[in-house]
Amino acid sequence: MNATTMTGITALSIGKDIRLNNAEELEATLRHIGATRYHSLHPFHKLLHGGKLNKGQVQAWALNRYYYQSTIPIKDAVVISRFRDRATRVEWRHRIEDHDGDIGSEGGIERWLKLTEGLGLDTAYVESTEGILPATRFAVEAYVHYCREKSPLEAIASSLTELFAPNLHEERISGMLQHYDFVNPDIMSYFKRRLTQAPRDANFALDYVKTHARTPEERASVCNALIFKTNVLWVQLDALYHAYVEGHIPPGAFVPKG
Ligand SMILES: O=C(O)c1cc(C(=O)O)c2c(n1)C(=O)C(=O)c1cc(C(=O)O)[nH]c1-2
């Protein structure tokens, strides 16, 4: 079977007739899922990176994404809690430091707050998460629940969207710097740092699933974890589009000024 030409992948899972016989077929299928479902393809990102949004819309995106960013270390603590195996915990724990930082060293969450502050948002308001869309909260919480409830293999596999993040971050850095006069390199430092962190993390996760998914059923579960995660990311942008491009802001959510 040629995984890259496969059909039968539904919105939620790969077809029952798709049988992945080895690690190479698994990797080809994961890359196919990324190429067809990663949120780099979402219309909201096309607008964001193409300079087609106004400042209020970019603020709404950064405000909502803060909830995702600030939940990632909680998710990673859950992933760690799934492993008796010390080596896996040791390997995974730098992810928490990457986001939370350490005494005297800045982490990704602080860098994200530089972005929201640079965009003119009040940091206490961003941190309160009061203005985020309900769909942002539901999607992000679903990711944490997934890592708690599914198998440890699926918990690791659900991080595999990061395989596809560096290209998106490159596109975002250059697109946003080029198109928006309210964006400068300093406030984009979050993404610059992820360009080195994400490939290291993604490669570990990819090697892990290729080694530990030993049966066709386990390989299918890895693919389904990646599909689940692409949906977590996609629905967040659907909600942003509906609220801030089409103008249907849900009650109580952030309303851009002016
Ligand atoms: O900007 C993005 O589009 C994007 C996507 C993803 C992703 O693919 O899940 C992550 C990030 N950024 C990111 O910055 C990040 O730290 C991160 C951690 C994880 C994860 O699942 O553990 N994904 C992502």
C-alpha cells in the first residue's frame, strides 16, 4: 500500500481498511496527515500571514493562543505522569522548562506575553484568560484530557503536529514582519526560539512512535492521535474566523477596540 496516495481517512480517523505494516508506512501516513490537515492550511492563517487582518483581529488570535501556550506545560506534566519509565520522563521534562522557564531564565509563556503586550493587550487580562472564545477553552482542554485518558503512546503521538510547525513559524515570522507595522522582531521572539525547539521535540516523538507502535492497530492509534490533534488546532481557527472575521463574537469574549 502506498500511504501517500491513500484514501479512506475520515474527519476523525484513518479507515479500518488501512493497514500500516511497518514504521516507514507509519511515517509516510503521518506526513500525509500533516500535509493535508495541519492548521497551516486554515484560511485564518492565510489571512494572518498575508497581512489581511487588522490589529484587533491579530490581538484576538494572540489572546486565544495564549490559552493554548499556557496549557502546554500542564499537558506535558500529564504526559510525564503517564510514564513509569524514567528515561522517557527525563527526555520529556525539558518541554515544561521550555515553556515555563526557570529561575533567572525566560520561558515561552513570557515570550508569548511579550507578543500580546507588544500588540497592546493588557497582560493581566491575557493571563486571566477571561476573554478567550469558548471553543478555544474546549479544544485545549480536550487535548489535556486526551493525554490523560488515552494510551501513553497516543499521548506522545498527539504532540506530532510539531513536525509541521517550523515551516509555519517561518512563514509567520516573515509574513507578519513584512505586513504589519505593529509587529517587530522583538515581539516575534517566541517563534524564533521554537524554530530550534520544535524539531528536536518532534524528532524525539517521531522516533518514539516508530519504535513503540509495534502492531498495525497501534500504528493506526498513532495516526488517529495526530488526526485528533490537527482537529484541536483547526477548530480553534474556525472559532477565531467565525468570531473575528465573520463578526459573530460570542457573549463575553474579547471585543477589539475601535
Ligand atoms: O504556532 C503554531 O502553529 C504551533 C503549533 C503547535 C502544534 O503544532 O501543536 C505548537 C506550537 N505552535 C508551539 O509553539 C508549541 O510550543 C507547541 C507544543 C505543542 C505540543 O503539542 O506539545 N504543540 C505546539
